[in-house]
Amino acid sequence: MKRLCILLFTLTLLCSLAAAAAAAPIGDADRDGTLTAADARLLLRAAVGLDPVTGELRRDCDPDGDRTLTAADARLTLRAAVGLEDAAESDDVNGFAAHSQDVVDVTALYTYEDLQADLRLLSSLYPARFSYEEEGYTVDGRGIYCAVLGTGLGSRQIVVDVGAHAEEYLNPAAVMADAENILRHYDEPVYRGRTPREILADTDVYIFPMLNPDGVTISQSGLTKLQPGTAETVRGIYEAERAAGRTDATQDEYLRAWKANANGVDINRNALFAVTGRDYDTGVTAPASEEFPGNRSAPEAETAAYLRLFGRLKNPVAALSIHSQGSLIYWLCGQSETDLAAARRLTAIAESVTGYYAEPDDSFVGALADWAMLEKHVPAVTVETGLGGSPLPLAQQPGIADRLRGLILAVADGM
């Protein structure tokens, strides 16, 4: 009887273990019952030959079901670990099912730290078609990121700058959401019956998703997230403005409406003024929260990053500057007659996607889009999102994302 009880207990235990193993999620390389980044790392090491590939790994850790352990399996496992895919169980030969959760959250305040996290995650999920690098560093030590949507080998390039004006901080999330939408639906006919893969086959999109991260941080958080020396500089700018009678706002109010970088230079005015020497009188002759175009001796770090990128590009066919507010499009900046046709075409594309109207009169304001048009003869527009004074209410962010959705693909397809 004792032997029979032991035998029954052993059989019950083995059946329980087998059932548990059968329900284990595919990709669970360390066999702890859950999918984590550690599992993805183990799979990647096995896929590239750093660890042995056992029969057990081949059978239970093959999310895409192709019977071969590759980096793609590690990527799928990572997506499941962070909630972007539903983990398949080991008796499901179809692998992971698509998950509806987005990486970029357009309903919440979008900070520099959120941008960093999203860039890392998107580049890990879509390494063949999305990457990013630091084009420079701000005075407060933040990276000036440029993301590349595409292979980086295309013969045509589009440049998008976002967040040059600090208080217009609803736009970075909206543009990042559009980029993610393209990545998630890369092989689906989402634009005029064509897939992003087809549209971007020979076109790369270079995006500065937050060109002025110091300024965005100041507008969102005041001085609390700045290094002591930088905070003292910004505080000094406010006190000088107040002493000169140029503002009667409190410090908190003044910083909330901050548009410049941490040096008090308006990035959207700096390129044409500091680099080309063009005359553009804003009436502001010292560092301020807005409209100070800088010194002619050298561009700001943020401006230099933009110019450096442009200097490397072989064939830029369009440039977009995303700003707020007004729900309109600026495109006339005194460009030559030979450049007008392409500018009109780009403007019509932006109008059709966003529903914003094009300003009919000359709108030269010394902006980055004006620099691209006048100095590089690249068709460029400034898209002004939202309505009301900046910073716009956070409630407008999802609507802005909807307006901008599809703009990148439309420009790539039409230019």
C-alpha cells in the first residue's frame, strides 16, 4: 500500500509539472513562469551563439513558430514582457498575438524622461526600421536626440523638428505617436492603399522629437530638474526681465510660459540670425524667455545639432517644423519663384492631412523652416497645432495627435 501511495503521488506531481510546463508562456527561457527582459536576453544570447541552443529552447522559446531561434524571437519576447504583445502559451503554435497597447501615451504629460524611455523601447522593438542617436548635448547636459524612421540608407530624406519652443510641449508626444503608428503598421495598407514599407522604401525620416529638452523641462517643471548652475542662470534671466519692467509675472508664471533654451535663446530664431547673419529684429536684445535670437558669434547647441544633421544629408526633399498654436500652416517666407511650386505642394499635403489652413500672407519669422527654405532651398512648412495660449491644455494633446497622424507618410508619398 505504501508503495502504491508513493507511486500515485509521483504520478500526480509529474502530471502537475507537465500541465504547468504546457501552460508556460513561450519565450520563458529561465523557466520562472513569467516573461521578462531577462528571458529576451537569454534568447538573444542563444540566437547569436553565445549560449548553447538546446532542444528545450528550440521547442518552448520560439515565439514566431518558425522552428528557428533568432533575434526576432528575442524581440517578440521583449514585446510580450513589456505588455506590447499577448504572450502565447506553449500549446499555441501561432506565437504572440498583436497587443493594442501603445508605447507613446498621448493622454499624459510627456517629459524628456518619457521621450528617452520611448526611444529606447521603440528602437528595441523595431531595430530594422527605427533608430536614434544624440546629435549633441544641451547646456544642462540633456541629449539632443534625432530619431531615424527608415533604414538610414534611403536616397531621400525628410527632416522634422519638434519642441524647439519649450512651452509647446504637447507636440513631441503627438509626433512620436505618429512614428509609432507607422512602425506598428509597417506592412499594412494604411495610406492610400500603400504600406509604410512601400512609401518609405527609399526615404528616411529624421525626427528631432524634442529639440529643446532643457526648455521643455523648464516650462513643465520650473527650476526643480535643472543643475544648480543652470537654475541660477534661468533665475537670473527672470530677475533681469522683471527689473527692466519687461514682465510683471511671478517666477512660476514666467517659467511656465518659457519658450527659449536654458541660455535664454529662442532656438526657432537662432539659425538664420547666428549662422547666416540675416537681419531679423525681434526687439529683444538680451537673454529672455522668448524672442532673443542669440549672438552672432555661434549657434546654440540645439541649433548646431539641427544644422549638423542637415549638413550630412544628401538629398533632403522636405522639412517640417511643428509648433503651437493657431491650427494653421506657415509657408511663405520670401522664397524665390523657383522654390514656390514645391512649397505649395508641401503646404497642400499638410493642409489635407491636418485640416489646418495655410496662412495666405508672407510669414517670415526667422524660423528653422525658413532657414531650410531660404538657405537650403528645401521645401519647408511650420505647422501650428492647437488653439489658445501656450502651454496648451493637456486635454488638447490627443486631438493634436489625431491631426498629425499620417502627416509623415503623406509628405513622404507626395514629395
